Amino acid sequence: MARRSEHSLEEIKLMIFQAAETIIDESGFTNLKVRNIAMDIGYTVGSIYMVFDNLADLILQLNARSLEI
């Protein structure tokens, strides 16, 4: 994986979305936790909160993204 400083906020956002979708597909919605996403993408929990206000915001944007696809 690339160094953290090499990712823009948009790239990190995309990585978060991809990790969240994978977690939901493999483990179910109840296992969607910010800590699990952070471990999957190699970032800290705080980094995720730089992109999203909270888990509810992430879920809302993830749902909106799924409607666009």
C-alpha cells in the first residue's frame, strides 16, 4: 500500500467506501465499524473522521453512492 501522504481525501474516501462494502458483503452490516474499516485500509480511525462526520454520515453517503451506481 502507498504511503498515507500519497492519498488525497477523495482517494481515502473511495478506499473507505470500498472497505465498507467489502465488510458488509463478507460479514454483514452489524460488523461495519469504523475501527474495522481503518484496519482494512491501513489508516487510523481519526483519518476516517477527517472524511466523514461520524459512522451515520458514512452510512448515509454509502447508501447514496449505491443508488448512483
